[in-house]
Amino acid sequence: MTDYSAELGLFIDGAWASGEGRDASAVIDPSTGDTIAEVTHATPADLDVALAAADAAFKPWAATSPDERAVILHKAAALLRDRTDAIARTLTQEQGKPIAEAKGEVAGAAQMLDWYAEEAKRLYGRVLVRPTGQRSLVIRQPVGVAALFTPWNFPLYLLAKKVAPALASGCVAIAKPPEETPGCTAALARALADAGLPHGVFQIVHGVPDTVSRHLIASPVVRKVSFTGSVPVGKHLMKLAADGVKRVTMELGGHAPVLIFDDCDLEKTLDMVVPQKFRNAGQVCVSPTRFYVQAGIYDAFLKGFADRTASVKIGNGLQADTKMGPLANTRRPDAIGALVDDARAKGARVLAGGERGDAGFFFQPTLLADVPDHADIMSNEPFGPVAVTRSFETFDDAIEQANRLPFGLAAFAFTENGRRANLLGDALESGMVGINTFAISSADAPFGGVKESGFGSEGGSEGMDAYLNTKAIHQA
Ligand code: NAD
């Protein structure tokens, strides 16, 4: 059984708050639609207590050495690994993804903590030596209290991706993770607390997202806002942060193009593309979505894609043979169904799937061909198990199609031509480009978008920069 023995929702100043006297919302198993728990919502007074605790915790935490911070982060990573089976089970039950993917997510979160534990030791500055004898020092200092807003598609991993660099840099954090998946995000708070993290350094609050984010961002205590989620919500939070001129990192939506050139290894490409499309039921901000296929191999690509899609086993993520689980919440099947219906009405051919399931929040793995540019799905991120395809003739045609949207998070291309691969890397307007690979997210590499997909990077040394101020000290 999933461990719901502890309180879910509020971890404030080192303690779990009880649900008594507070609002709550249902936590739903998306494979059945059944309520499995309740998540406690913070009152305004709770949020004020969390802000005060974070404020008090900041200076002592910032004054710890990177080595001390690293010991705690490494210990929390080890605890996550020890607890993998229970955490992964909770994650699958709350979010729906297959258990193997959930275990991979726990491993990814632990790796994030380990990597930033070591990166904390490389917080170097610079010395500028002047002919006059003056020395100028460039140092970096933690920004302060960070408010972190994270989504439900990778609830544990994306939270760790913000928390690890924040804590490693000497910041303290108040997180509002998604209300859909409070059990697996609570597991991160437990691991950090059990590893010896002082009270108030990492706290979790839940509630109505807009109420919580307005309250936290309006507080002068918060100096940094980091959000992963949709473009409209990101724009809204940036406006709130602008009032206090607070630093922001925005990891927003994408609509990743995939350019398939006729010199690629087609069978190998299809073997990579199809599982990747349906990973986490397509609820991935860098999910391959718009497939532009060179005309000579278009029909063969569609046939190979449809054949492989037919064998994707859908079901409850706790069953070992499930390859794709349900969507994460009740809003998603309807939103995706509306996009598919619109494309169909505008002339797209449905070569696989296209319908939602009977129970739970399932949607079939879906392949659409010849989707016209004016179909909504060509501009609106489906964020689900839907691949849309069109053919192209020339390199320039493909680049124009790939870059036509206001988003620029990830782009992919498949070609065996090295010179073309170089040109693609330069020409695609996106924060990450994968050529003959989908492996574009790791602890040591920057991850972030351009255009309306956001700005600021997570991962790599750039991920630490997001939580550090630069100061120049000039000494004569
Ligand atoms: P949504 O825009 O309502 O919410 C997206 C996320 O933002 C959720 O986690 C939600 O809890 C949070 N959120 C919403 N309003 C907020 C507010 N005022 N303050 C703070 N947090 C807030 O959409 P949804 O129906 O939950 O998800 C659908 C869309 O969200 C998708 O189409 C996709 O574009 C986007 N999304 C993107 C990512 C990503 O990794 N970039 C992850 C999840 C969802």
C-alpha cells in the first residue's frame, strides 16, 4: 500500500501541519478516477509562518560551508534511493506513469541532489588585478528566499531540479508543488529533513495555486521566483514578480518539432521516436510533437509509426507490462480530445488512436497525418499522447516549419549527414537541440527555453546562477 500515514501538504518550519481546521482537496488516482487521499491547504496565516521561518533560516543556512550543505544533499539523495520502491509507487498512484518510469524519476531526483552537492563546492569568484594596486573582487552570494512553483508531470524530479541548486547555493526555499501529487513531493521534504536539513530551509505549502502564489510573491521576504508550467501562468507570475523586481526563472511550455531527413536510419529512428512520444503519456514539456518528415520517406515513416503505436500497452502504471498510463488529471483528456477533433474536422487523417478511454483519465496513443497549419494542435501544445505529422521537401522548408511558433524549448532532428547536423544545431530556434537523440535533460547540462518558452536555465552550473547574485567589491 502507498504510505499515506503522514500528513500531506504542509511542511512548515520543520513540522507537518495537521489538516484540522484547514481546507483540503482530493488526491485522485488517474487510472480509476477514485479519491485516494486529501491534501491540506495552507491558510494565509500558515503562509505567513512559512515566510517568517524561511526569513529566519536564510542567514544561518547561507553561512554554512558548501561542504556542510553537500553532506546533507548527498544524504538526502541516498535516502531517496533507499526509499525508491515506496516513493515510485506513490508517484504512479498519484500521477499515473508506469512504475518503471516512476523509479527512473526517483533516480533522477537523487542524481540532481548529488550533482548540486558537488557543484556547491565550485562557487568561485574572480579577482581583477589593477596596475594601481587596486584589487577588484567579483563574488557571488545567494539571492535569499526562493518561491518554487512546480508541475505534476514530473513532480519529484522537477521539484528536485529547483530545490537542489537553491539549497546548494545557500538559498532557502518555499515550494508549492502540484496538488495532484502531494505524496511524492512530501517524500523529498522527508528525505531532506531526515538528512539533517535545519528547520525552515525547505518548506512545502499547498492550496489554490493562484492564492498561494499571490501571497508568497507579494511578500518582501521572497527574492526569487521559479516556475515550471504553462505559458499563460508563467506570464501571470512574471507580472506579480515585477512589482517587487524579483528575479525569475521561467520553464514554460514547448511544441517540439522533429525533423526526419531521408538519410536517417529509419527503423532505428522509429524505434526511438515512438516510445519517446508516449513516455509519460506525452505529458513532457520537451515531448516530440510536430513531426516533419522528408517527402520520400513520409509514407514509410507513417506506417512504421502506426505499427509500433498499436503495440503500446495502456493500463494502470502499477502493472509491470504497462507502457503508457493515464493522463494526470481530469482536465487533460477533454483538452486533448478537443484538439484531435478540431484537426480531424480540418482534414487531418487519424492513423492510430484518437479517442479517450472509458474509465480513469486515459487517452489512446494517437497519430495524426497531413495536419494543416491552421489546425489548433499545430499551435497549441497537446501535452498528451498525440503525434502530428506533415511532409517537407527541402532543408529550408523544414527549418521554416520548425521555427514558425512563438515557442522554443526543444527541437530534434534525425539525419546521418554531419554537415547538415551542424547547420541544424545553429538554425533551430530552441533552448535545446537533440540530433539523433532525445537525451537532452541531465543534471550537468543547462535546460531552458527561448521565445515564449521562458528564460533562465536549470541544470548545469547555469542552474546555480539562477540562485546567486553577483557582487563586485573594489579595494584600493
Ligand atoms: P495550468 O496552466 O492550470 O497549470 C500548470 C501548472 O501550474 C500546474 O502545476 C498548476 O498547479 C500551476 N499553476 C496554475 N496556476 C498557478 C498560479 N496562479 N500560481 C502558481 N502555480 C499555478 O494547466 P494544467 O491544466 O495543470 O496543465 C496544462 C498545461 O500546463 C499544459 O498544456 C502544459 O502546457 C502546461 N504544463 C507544462 C509543464 C512543463 O513542464 N513546462 C508541466 C505541466 C503543465
